[in-house]
Amino acid sequence: MSRLVGYFLLLVAALVAVLVAVRVSVLFELAENGFHRGGMVMEVLFLAICGVVLPIGLAALLLKKRE
């Protein structure tokens, strides 16, 4: 069961990585058009940390070989 959850977390991390890339491209497009909003960098940073880094770390813990 833990292996299934680990693989699911990797799938979630991959999906969120794609969504972060889309969000970054949207923010760059907005910046090119002169729209600047405070906190855009922190928004993407927190999205990347919580949506990609943490699930990968948890999946690594769940998928490591048991001795």
C-alpha cells in the first residue's frame, strides 16, 4: 500500500510541476505586458515547494527499500 501511495505522490509531483511551468509562463506574459503584482515570486515558490518538493520527498521515503 505504501508503494502505491509513493507512486501516486510522484504522479502528483509531476502534475504540479507542469502546472508550475504554466503559471510561470503566465506570469512572464503578464510582466511583458506591464502587469506587476506583489507576491508573484513567492506564490510560485510556495507552489513549487509544497506541490513538487514535498511530495517527492515523501515518495522517496515511502518507496525506499525496506531491509
